Amino acid sequence: MEPAQRDFLDPAIITRLGHLTLHARTPMLGSVSGRHRSPHRGSSVEFAEYRKYVPGDDPRRLDWRAYGRTDRFYVKEFEADTNLRLMAVLDTSGSMRYQGTDTTKLEYGKRLLSTLMYLASQQGDAIGLTCAAKGIDRQVPTRRSGAHLRAVLDELTQIEAQGDTGLVAALHAVAEQTPQRALVVIVSDLFVSPAELADCFQHLRFRRHDVAVFHLLEDQELDFRFDRPTRFVDLEGGPSLLVEPNVIHREYAAALQQYLHDLDVAVREAAIDYHRVRINESYGEVLARFLIGRTPRRAGR
């Protein structure tokens, strides 16, 4: 499938990211041989450890040099590689309609996730999609094939942002319903209390999923640079408010800093791969930092 077939897949960005690999931070379980570390031992190029020979072991894996040094039989074990399951979770609640200078949060999230899923599919990994508004709005299970990638991208094309947030219920459902370890990538503005998010993150980690979060924010949400009376509209259906920004600026800044502090604690305690993103940033640069940050560091020889 050519990237140009979907308007939120930019061929230039895919080409720029094509040399990077999506890695899992934790061992994965898969049905085919791949490039990701598995919790099982097997035969591959990455040496894991020695262990004592026991009857029934394949004698071809005996290390005769170790025998010559110790007069004991040892077997070499290697890391068994496997494929990854990428479950993308996209917040599709009304607040994701928030418009930045060039794009909405939802459009930005679609571009980011579609590019990431395309790269994962190209390296032989399975991809799936969950869209969260009120509960789980739409769900596409993880599979490996070019046809499945097209189905997921078609699903993304049809998604609109509307309704109340259902992110908490969706994340708990993903934790329980994803049968094997997966990389769960969450794209959302996280308009949920940090305490509820902390429960979700701990649930996902308890189920041994590798979790990454792209927290989408717009400049005005962080900087609050309004210089005249402004009406703020709740895109998820709540009442609108007409306020004088200079009057509430200090209280807004304090509430924002407390929210971000509590969120930082939640992601740190659950070992979440967290990325705070302003939607005026190039999503290609955001993905490049994400992929490079996950590249395993090889021990020096």
C-alpha cells in the first residue's frame, strides 16, 4: 500500500522516519518471528546467558569452550525475538475538536497514529485501533496484513470528535480485552482527573502492556494568552462561560500546574512512556523523538 492513498499519511514524513524502528520496551509475545524481545528463550543472534546442561537439551547448543575451562557442560541461551502488537487508543470525545493554528487535536492525532501504525505494519507487526468517546465507540482488533492496515486507516478516516470523554472506561477495557502483551499507544488531551488516569495506567501495566501516551495540548491551553473578555465553550456539552481572562489567569495557571504535577506523578509511578505535545509541533519530529527514545542501547564490548 502506498502512503499517498490516505491524506493523513505524508510520504515525506514516512520517508524521513523509514530508517527508524518501533521497539517495545518490555518483552513481547507473538505468533511469528520478529524483531522484538520475547520473555521466552530461543535461538537468535542476541546472547542471553549460560545455564547448566540438563538431559534432554539439544547437544548442539553445548558450549565446548566453557566445558574446556570448567569441565562442566553449559548451554548457551539467546533472546527469542517475536513480533509486536500495537493497540492504538484515540480519544474521540468532543474536546478533541479544539482548533489550533493549523489543525484540530483529532486531526493531529490521526496523522500521528496513522503514521506510527503504517511504520509498525511495514516492519511486520500487528496493529489495532480503539476509539474512545463514551465508552469504546469503535474497536478494530490487532492483526497483521496490508488489508488490515487499510481497514484501520479507513476507520480513522470516518472518525469524528463528539460527546463526553470515555477514555477511562476504554483504557480499562483495553487492559482486560487485549489478550497478550501489547504496546498500547494512547493519543488524547487527557481531560480526565489524574487519579482516574493513574488507575488506568496501573491496570495496563499490571496486565504487562507497554504503555505510551501522547498528551495533546494547544498553546493557549498552556499559555492562556487572552487579552479581552472571552466566552469559553465546553466541546463535550457542558455550559459555556464568559470570563475576564485577567481575573482568572492566576487561578488557571495554578490549577494547570497542579494538574500537570499530578499527571507527572501518575505516569512516573506506572513507568509510562509519556510525551507532552503541543499540536503546533511537527508530528514527524514528535514521532522521531519517540522512536529514537525507544531504540535499545547495546552494551559495550
